[in-house]
Amino acid sequence: MNVLAWGGFRLFHMMRRFYIHAFAPYPPFISYGAWAVVTGCTDGIGLSYAKELARHGMKIVLISRNMEKLQEVAHVIEKEFSVETCIIQADFTKLDIYDGMKEQLAGLDIGVLVNNVGILTDFSPFLDVPEGEKTYQDLVLVNNLSMIRMTHMVLPGMVKKRKGILINVSSLSALYPFPFLATYAAAKAFVDSFSRSLAYEYKDKGIDVHLVGPGLVYTKMTDKVLDGPDLTAPTPDTFVQCDLRSITKIQVTSGYWFHNIMRVDQLLGLRRTHIDDTSGGMAYDKADGQAEIGREQEKITLGYYLKDSLVPEAPHQLGYPFSSRRPARVDFSELKLDRPDSNRGPHPTRNALVLQFRLGNQVFSRMVTFSVLAWAGVQLFHQMRRLLVHAFAPYPPFASFGAWAVITGCTDGIGLSYAKELARRGMKIVLISRNPEKLQAVALQIEKEFSVETLVVQADFKKLDIYEGIKEKLAGLDVGVLVNNVGITTDIQSFLDVPEGEKAYQDLVLVNNMSLVRMTHMVLPGMVEKGKGIIINVSSLSAVSPIPLIATYAATKAFVDSFSRSLAWEYRSKGIHVHLVGPGFVYTKKTDQLLDRPGLAAPTPDTFVRSDLRSITKIQVTSGYWLHNLQRDAACFVNYVSPALATSLGWWGMKFVLEKSKLRSEKRKKL
């Protein structure tokens, strides 16, 4: 397929989406059930969803934390649309609210659930956000855990009657890592991955899972950066009206025609270029790759509209084929960037739109001139380079970064191997896990074998009250390496079939994501202060594209990927190496049910860790092992060419793994 045919194909889909958002009839929402449940419904987009669904005859369950606003909204909806409402006051930063909500929703014929509630942090580097520990904890609980728990609460009733609509509100920031909004973008990457997996799992049961990722909408949140609503930033009412027309017709959308253009714009890789604004808005230092953002409002404008220009190497799965390892440079010194000021000057999106068209011309030219063979040659070169690094590169001088290495989830598998290999290279080891007997056994083994000091910290990452205790234990230690390895998974089953699903998914989010953010926030300040440090975040190949049957696990790993890449850019100029490793199968106790023995495709933890540690400071994003890197690149390419195909392959892959696991279990029983 040549470029013009491909361009025509994309244009057709864009025109189809434009028509649907502008003119398509609304679905008969009331036929799915009498009630619509809307979280985060007292302002902005959530309020508009509540009003528009009420306009179509649905009764509305309003869930938010402010009782006065809830009562006010309920009164407006009842008066304007003559429908019944139900108020539920709930603070999604708390873990104990869901049983009460479940009782209040019991017996209601729910046809639509809108998972809209969300919070946003200040547009600042990770450590500069005020009250960061509490802010990031609240963000994970509100933006991610609420969606999982509410979906698990409402979905069974929909499946029982074989019809229902789930609307999960994400953001354009989910498509790429977003420096200066690292945790928020990661939370939205979680929403994207989970929604796409869930949609595939329940598509044959009458459930429409609708993922909407808007750009800027003119609300109270965006009033600081927008002069007012316009063609590029609609009002919440306009946005919601456009989005609701696409329900049941488009599964993944940005909800509004201009935002969809921005989404396709990102798929094409139009934000793959560094901005070189010599006027002072942003300066790029070629020697060390440091981006200095001079003005807060320019920072906001460029961050929203050119955010991927800030992301270093390691192309994201959606734009992979047209990405280079190092971004190109374009001189925009002749282009004046008007800044929004107190006098409500020129609209910031106007400048961004000009940049988009200029970048679009450059990328179109690149697509025409580079052949598939040239692209394949580049990929082969990078694969060979990675192979050589993982196999033969010298290990970094880990002890020079600090005396201590902190490893979470360290008593088995990959975490244990990281602890042993770092101890082998002269580092003292802090072991953090929940089992005191295993911790003591590992500590004795390391002290005896490698003659290094160890410190044991018992902590259950399923709980939120552990971090102050960990912080006290780590106080005063010269930490040079942090390995965020702790993680759990669920059974390979559909979302509702996982045993004790509500608790299992809550634990999954707290262990896989909350621990990552809180431990990083705890250790990173000391590294920044001395100007050096290594953070190793262990992800998974399942982060590359959604994986049905392990939907929530894959979503937590998408969070890890996005967060790590954003953080790497923010702190690269401060001597911090944030290393993201997403392995495939490694032969551990977790995979013993699936694998007969370690082999070429599934190395032992020791082999894997030694391979990965050679790449620290040399490769920022890797799968840690040469064959897993090939698998990652193949998955990235398929997800770029056809996200639907990638999700389908994930489904069949998990089916195959599940069948193999059953066969092995039966074989062991016979023995």
C-alpha cells in the first residue's frame, strides 16, 4: 500500500468519525437500562454527561464528594429534565466507600456507567508537586482504582441482562508519556489499556465499553490555559453531545472531531521533534539533552500540544515504525510563540496548530522518502546493538552511585536475582518484602555469599500505612539504586471471573502502581541532591498493548511504562538514570505452571538480570533480554498497524497460555 492509498484510507476514517460525531443519531440509551451512574458529576465533563443522559430520559445516579454540589446538580436535573435522581456522597481517595455504594446501587436497573471522576496534579516535575506523597496517592486511587471498583460493581448486572454501556474517560495524554504530568499521564495510560482489554472480553455479551480520550475541553481545570471555548477546545456540553453520538459506533475515540485529528496526528508521529526556541521559551542543549522550560505558561502550552517532543529515545508502541532512536531537530526560531497573558492575549492553541502543520509536512516527506527496507535496516542495527549491549557490555560501577541498593519484592524470582547481582558488585542491600521468614533467609544468604551488609524491612504493599515506616528505615542511607520490582498478578480469566475480584484488583493497583510512585518519591530526592542515581522499574511485555483476560494487570504495567519514560526525561539532566525493563516470560515460580523448564525464550531470573544490568545507563527502555526485545518490537509494530489486531492476538495468546496451564496441571495430577 503506497503512501497516498494509506493517506486516503486514513482520510476516509477521519471523515467517517467527523460525520458520526456531528450528525449520527444518538443511541437509545434508555433501552439499556433505566439508570445512568456518573462519577465526578458536579462540574465539567461529568456534569454534562449527567445532563445529556437525563435529556435522553435516563434516571441519574450522581456520585461525588461534595454534598452541596450534589444536591444542587440533582435539583437542576430534576427540574430541567423531569427525571428521578439519586445522590451518593463518596470520596474516592478513601478505600472504605465501595461497600456503601454497592448497597445504594443494589436493585437499580443500570444501563450506563460513566467513569469520569479524576484529579490532576500541578504541571511540575515529579518532586515539585505540593504534598506529593498524598497527591500521588489520591491520584492513583481516584483515577484508576475508582474505575476498576465501579466497573466491577456495575458490570455483573449488565452482563446478566446482556446489554450495557461503560464510558471510561481518559485523555490524549494517555497516548504518550507526558513529562511534568508523569503520574497523571500514567494513570490515563492505565485507563486506555484496561478499557481496550475489557471491550474485547465482553463484546459478545452485549456490553459496549467506550473509551474516550479528549484533548483540552474548556472547564475550570483548563481555564488557566484557555481564553475561552473555541473550535479546538469545546465546552463540556458540546464535547459530550459529540461523544454520545459515537457510542456503540466507535469504541476508541477522542470524542470530538478536532481531538480525533490530534489523536491521528500522534499516531503518525507528528510530535517526534524537539523544539529549539532560541527566544527563551525552551532551550535544547545538544551536549546533554537537557530541556529547560523558562516560562510556566509556555510550559503548559508546549506540554499539552507538543508533549511527545519532550520524550527521549525508546519510541512508544503507537508511533514506533516512524520513530528514530534520537529525535530530529527543527529550527523554529523564526516562529514567534505568543504566550497567554493576563490581558487574555492570543489563544495558545493557535501557535500549536501552526506547529502541527509544519511538523506534518516534515513527517509526510519522511514517510515518502524512507522505504520499508531502510526502516528494516535501522531496526536490525538497533537490534544488533541491543544484543551486543545485553551480552557483552561492561557492568556500570553501581557502587559509585551510592552505597545502598533498595529492592522491593526481593525474596523470589527477578527481585531476588537483582539483590544478589547488585550485592555481587559490592552494594549493600535493603530488602523489602512482606514475609519476615523469607526476608531473613535471603539476608543471611546474601551476607554469607557476598560479604555485604543488608537491612531488612518488612512491608505489605497492599496497605497504605506502610510508607512512613519504610521512610524512617531508609533515612540517612546513601541509596544509589532503587529497584521497583514488587508486583502481583491475577488468574488468567475474564474480568468478572477472577476470585475475590474486588480485593484482588485493589491489591493489584496498590502493589503494582502505588508502590512504584511512593517508593520513587521517597528515594529520588536523595539521588537528585547528590546528582546521581539509578531507578529500575520492572514492567512487562503486556504493557505494550492491551491483553484481554489479564486486563487489569496489563493496565498496571502500561502505567509503569508511561510513568518511567516521563520521569526519565524530567530527571535525565540531574544525573538520574530511570531504567524501564519490560520482560517477557522468565522462568520463576509464577511461570512454573506454564513452562516446563528455562530455555532460550524464557531465561532463568539470574540470566535475565545479568543481561539487563549490563544495559543500565546505556539503554533507557528495554525488555532486558535479547529475545524479549524482538518480541517487544513485533508487538509494537502490530499495535501500530492495527490496535484491534494486537488486542485480538493478546486474547488468543492468553487462551493458548491458559490451555497449556490446564494441560500441565492435569499432567502433574496424574504423576
